[in-house]
Amino acid sequence: MGIWPFSAIPLSRAVAMSLQLNSTALAEPVGCLCRDPKAWRLEDLPCTLETEEQTRSFLGRQAGRRAVGPNEVIFQGGPTESRCFRVLEGVVRLVTFFPDGTRQIVRFAFPGAYFGLTHAERVLTAEAVTPVVLLEFDAGKLQGLGECNPLLGRQLANVLRAGASEALDHVGLLGRKDARRRLALFLRFLHQNLGLGDIVTVPMSRSDIADFVSLKIETVSRAFGYLRRRHLIEDVGRGVLRLDLAGLDRLIEGEG
């Protein structure tokens, strides 16, 4: 039996053949990094994401939403912890506890920040400083999604770089011998995350501040008193300060 020319094929059969061809010739996704070229067709893979808005929407669908009250534990930390989080509202502290019962606050996570992306953070204890709203992810799955799409992968890499830079800044703060300069550096750091103009909200307690800057609470209180007397800070409400940003910078640089 000879092969029919396409023009001689009945219309209904031609339409069926066209649909079959179209179903197997789907356009390739933009920037897909999946090892399996067919994997991008699955709905839970982000291969076709092209914009920040699409990425945020996709991550929102992958996450569980969680609300936590002040001082509640988000996770205890340990070798089996597999979750990571993004802060939508509020402030979180990441803490390590020592055998003698003392603690060191390693990091504060502010709105927009991720925590728990690395194993080093997942062995810490995460606690809410204020009421917080979180997006909760499986860390391994999130890493796999980042390996699938270049845009998402770059975003997660930027988060990790920012975290490394923040950790170095914290080490630099702890290296200052003068308690007043440590507190000034902390307030500048807080202003970068929660400041508006020359105003900053201070949601954490003196105890939290002391355990972040590695000073006794009494020393932190004296340092606050010094900054007030020098008019480098001014109380404008409960937990709200007005900062003399230039003056704080001069103190940090040793000119105050």
C-alpha cells in the first residue's frame, strides 16, 4: 500500500496527526537545568520560571505557612533537622546553648530573610523574638529546586552569600573591645534591617542584645546610658529609638 500525500489524507485524520505532532513537540523551557529533559513538565518543578514574581509565587506554593508566638521554639536543631524557613513577619533568633546553661545568639533573622538553609544553622535552636509568620520548606527539596532553575538557584546563592557576609560582620562586632562601640555597631545593623529614616524599632530584649554582642546585661545598660548622654540615641516610644547615624559612625570609627 502506497503512502498518501498529505493533501490526500482525510481532514479528520490530518487534524488528529497534527495534534499528535504538537503534543510531542512542546517548546523547551527557558534555562532548564534538569538532568531529565522531560522532568520540567512536572508541575512541582520550576524550570520555566523567568521572573522574580513567578519565583515568589512558585515558592509560596511549595511552602507551608506557620505562625509562631513570642519566645516559642520554631525548631530545636540537630543532625536530623531538615526544614528551612523564610520570615514573612517578625524577628527570629538563632541560638546555641552551652553546657553551663549560657547561650550565644548567633543571628537574628528579619522579614524577608531565610534561615536553616545550611546544616550549620539547622543544628542551632530557632526561637521567635516577636510574633512571626513563616514559610516552611524542606531544605533538601528547596536545594533541588534551585538546581533545576537558574533564576531560583541564583536567588538562593545570593541568600547564602548575604548570610556569610552577615556572619563576618558579627565577628567584626565581637572583635570590638569597647562595649559602647559594640552597641553602636549593633544599632547600625538593626537600622539596616528595621530602620526608617533615623528611626529604628528595637524588638528584642536587653538580654537578647547582650547575648548577641557577648556582653553582660549590666554592661549593655551602661552602654545605652552612655549613648543617651551623648545624644547618639533618643527614646521616642516603647522600643523605638531615634539614632544620630553620623554620630554612631564616628563612635564606631573611634572618633567619638
